Amino acid sequence: MTPRIVLFVCTGNVCRSPMATALLNAQAQREGDSDQMIARSAGTWAMENQPASGHALSVMAARGIDLSGHRGHTVTRQDLADADVVIVMTRSHRDALVAEFPECRPKLHLMSELKDRVFDVSDPYGGTLAEYQETAAQLEELIASGYEKIKSWALDHPR
């Protein structure tokens, strides 16, 4: 079976979405699901080809996850077409993607929906290490508690 693609989208693609991608891929590996599901990331206004921010590298390294190979990438129509599910950090990301790519709406979800709520995951870019740690912990908790929901969103999407 070809792995299902979970696409995380934030703004610059150097903080939140790369951290969420790494966290989901690590959990899928631990759960034995890495052959079924793979996470990728992109940004609505990405810092094209830029590495993950220094603090993002640090907070992921503290979890045993290496983000050094990450490079920023602006979301494309092809990224959205390839994805089985698209998870955005904020309502404004959702609105921007729906405005530009209305066909992606059925597979688009807010990160907060993993806890059956509606809120934005704040952007730590330019912030302190503590702010990055808080964002990473929030992403980690949302992914851990919503892991089965992510799997069902991805696996239930018709190809």
C-alpha cells in the first residue's frame, strides 16, 4: 500500500508545520504505522529553502528528533492534490487555502480539531525558546491525543 500523505501547513514553514511533521512521523514510527502514513509540510508564505528555525531545531533535538534536513517550501496545488489530509495551524491558513484552492476544502482540518475544538496554534517565530517549547508541547499533545483521528482522516480519504 502506498503511504497516505498528511500535509501540515503553517505560514513560513520553518517552525510549526516542520515540528508537527516530525512529531507525527516519529509517532507513526513508534506505532508501526510508518508504512501507512507519512507527514510532509509546507507554508502559505514559506521561507523557500530556509532551514527550520534554530529554536525549532533545539526543541525537536530535545525530543530526539533531527530537523536539520528540513527546508522551507511554499504550498502548491500539487502538494494539496497529493495529500490525503491537510492540517493547518490557524483559521487564516484554512481560509487562505480555501480561497486559492477551493478543491482542497473537503480534506482540510484545523490542528485544534484533533481535540474537537477550534483555536489557532500560535506562531513562535521570532520568539523565545520557552515559546517554542510551549508550541512544540502543544503540537505534541494534539498529535498524541488525535493520532487515531489523523489516521482515520488520512486512511478514509478516497484516492
